[in-house]
Amino acid sequence: MRVKISYTVDIEEVEKKVSEIMVKASDNLEFACQEVIRVQLDLSTKTGSIDDKLQLIDQLRHKLSSADQVLEDCYLILDGLKQAKIQIKERQNEIQDG
């Protein structure tokens, strides 16, 4: 089960924090890429058991799903940052106009 957590950082630190979060997605994608190649090679050379391949493919699917969830979180965080910056700019414009 996934749960949302939140904590506060300075607006200037958001992109750095997102970058740190993305490391998990990158690691999962790198692992999946390497293992897909391995499974494909094993299939083409008829190496290993079908059960092992099924288990690995299922593991790969979970890694890809995890990477997708991390990327979705990063997307939502960055979208929130974009909206916050728009609001800040609008407030600054109102102050200058008022």
C-alpha cells in the first residue's frame, strides 16, 4: 500500500529534492533495462527455466510500476512548483499595479 507523505522545503530547494527522489526511478529503470536484456538473451538461447523467467518478468513489471509512481510524484511536485511560481508572479504584479 502506498501512502502520501509531505514535508516543507524552501521553494528554491524543490527541484533539488525532486532530483533526489528521481534517483529511485532511475535505479529501477536501469535495473529493469539490464534484466530485460538478460531475459531476452536467456529466451533466445533457451537458458534457464520458464519459471525463473516468469518470476523475473513479474519483478521487472513491479520495478517499472514503482518507477512510474515515483515519476508521477515528481510530476505532481513540479506542477505544484510551477503553480506556486505563477501565483508569486501574479502577486508581485498586483503589488506593482496597486
